[in-house]
Amino acid sequence: MATLQRLRHSVASFETVPASATAAEQTALTRFLDALARSDFSVEAPPGPHQQAFADLARALAATSAAYAAEVVDSAIVANELGIVAARLVAPARGVSENASAMAAATQEMVATVDSIDVSAKAAAAAAGEAEQAMRASVGQTRATIEAIEGLAALVQRNSAEVRELGRASEEIGGIVKAIETIAAQTRLLALNATIEAARAGEAGRGFAVVANEVKTLAQQTAQATEDIRRRIDGLLARVGAVVEGMARCDDLARDGRERMERLGTDVAAAGARIDAATRSIREIAEAVSQQAQATSEIAGSIGRVAAMAKETSQAVDAMADSFDRLDTAMARQLKRAGAAEFPGKIITLAKADHVMWKRRLVAMAAGRVKLKADELADHRSCRLGKWYYGEASMPFRCEPAFAELERPHQAVHEHGKTAARLFTEGRGEEALSAIARVEEASAEVLRLLDALGNTPAARQAA
């Protein structure tokens, strides 16, 4: 307040500047005012009655400019830190949006696949039902076949018994034929004896000889007929034996067929049971798939909505990053105006903003918002802080411990930044992000050391 009162008194007294002021004094005053107009507050006040007022004016303006610059730098740092946060959100938001869109597309494909599986499962259930019915019909037919084979086996057994009875009857007929053959032989013998006796009787036995001859003829015919009957009966017995043997084989085959059909019936029944179980499982699967299809459709709808929200979020993050870019441009203009002034600690104050802006450009590069080339980035000697650090203006600070410590992290900031730009250009994104992380570590150390230098007496005196 006292300074402002002195300034008001000094400005009011400007009107009383004597006309007799020398040309040298007027030139010094003009030079002083021109320096103030250029925001150069380091110029000495011109000699004369108002020298103290001019000096107070220069110091007040320098303090105001320094305060303004500090506020601009603080605002720029905050804006750039927020911009860094926004830039960091860009890539994840885009990734989430892209992944959500891809997931939504994949889910739609999954819905189509599940629907197809649902159709196939229903068709399989229908086919299984038909197979179950066919198997049940097969089981019934198998049982009917077994019953038919059992009937055939019984019939074969009955026929075998009849044929054996026929064989025994034929054997009995053979016995009768043997008896007839015996009678025929005896008859022939009697006829022969009768013929001999008739010959002995002479004329008286001629009639008896005729009868004996007829008996002999009849006996011969009987023997021939008997022989024919015997051959026929032997043939019949042979055929009956073959039939009996064949019937026995048929009986064996029928018994084997019955056993096989019984085993087949058992197997078919077991297969039918398995088909029944499989049919129930397929129906349960078809029902589960149908429910899954409905659930999948609901999930696809939810994922679609999530994808839409993720896209909106990504667009909002991009818009926020664009806003911070515009804010950064405005703050850069503010910093340029603040940098045009000369006030104590200017380089240290502006260097803080420079470093945050440097870091923000790297993060924006990582987010794909800007493209940087390593050879386009300044090294640690050609930036504003580097020129000051290695120039004569830093002489008052070189005895400070923070000054000596500043060189290493400051150099690391630039080296890691250029490395990150080169790695991104080469498509080695993961390595580039690691380099940016190292930039942030070194940048935090630089800012800490700059704060330490800003609190030294040299900072309050040097421009």
C-alpha cells in the first residue's frame, strides 16, 4: 500500500518536472520508460528528482509481472497436468471402445452360432426321438422274431418226432417183409418137394405137379415182390435217416438261432435303453441351448449398449482432450507474454511450465494425438532451461547445491523423451511408454530442484 501511495505521489509530481531538465535527463527518462514498456524492469531509474519514484515503479511492475508470470505458470502447469490426464485417458477409452465394439460383434456372431446350435439341437432331439421310436419297433420285431424262431424250433422238434416214428414204422414193415421172405422161401421149398412127389406119382400126380408149379411160380413172384419191397423200404429208411439227421440239424440251428436272437434281443434292449437315455439328454441339451440362446441374446443386447456407451465415452474423452489442446494453446500465448517480461527468477519460473508442456507432448504422442520425431526435439542444452543453465545468467546460482543436482535429471528428461519419440516412430510402443515413465520420474526431480532454486536469494535478485 505504501508503494502504491508513493507511486501515486510520484506520478502526480511528473507534471512538475522542470522545463529546465537537460537533454541527457530527458533521454535517460525516455530510455527508462521504453524499457518499462518492453516489460524490462531491470533498467535503472534515471537520475533526477523522481528517481526514487521511478525505481519504486519499476520494482512494483517487476513484482506484478513476476506474480502474473507465476500465476500463468501455475495455471499452465495445472492445465497441462489435466491435459496429461486427458491424454492418458484417450488411448484406454479408445481401447475400451474398440474392444467393446469387437466384443459386441463377437457376441452377435456367438448369438448366430448359438441360434444355429439351437436349431441343430432341436433337429438332433427330433432325430433322437425318431431313433427311439425305431429302436422300440426293433425291440418289438426282435421279440416277435424270437417267438417265431421258438415256434419253428417246436415245429422242427415235432416233425423230428414224427419222422422218427415213421422210421420205426418202416423198420416194423421191414420185419414183416422178412417174415414174407421166409414164408416165400418155405413155399418154394414146399413147391419143390411137391414137384418131386408129383414126379414120383407119375400120371396120377400130374395135376398135383401143375398146382405145385403154380405155387412155385407164385412163391418166386412173392420173393421178387418182397425183394422189391425190401429195397424200397431200405431206401425209405435211408431217406428217413437223412431226414431225421437234417431235422436234428434244423433243431440245432433253430436252438442256436433262438439263443442268438435272445442275445440280440438283450443287446437291442440295452441299446434301446441307451438311446432312451441319450434322447433324454439330447432333449435336455436342446432345452438348455434354447435357454442359452435367449440368455446370449440378452447379453449381446447389454454388450451392444455397453459398446455404445464406450464409444460415447471415447468421443467425450477426445473432445475433452481437444479442449485441453485449445487451453494449452491459450496458456502458451499467456506464457509467451509472461516470458517477454524481465523479472527476478523468470527462467526458473518459466522452466517449470516448459517441463510440464514437454511431458504433455510426449503423453499426447503416446495417445496418438501428435507425432514427434526425435531429431525435432531439443536437447538439454538448447532448451530455455539449458541455455540459461550453461549461460552466464546462471552464474549467481552455481554455488547452490540444487543447481549442481539439476543437470543430471534435466539431461535425462530430454534423452528419455527423444528415445520415446524414436521408439514410437519405430513402432515399439511398450518400450516407448517405459521411456515416458522415466521422463516423468526425471521431470519430477527437475521441478523439485527448480522450486529449491526459486527460493534462493539469487532467484529474488536475478532476472
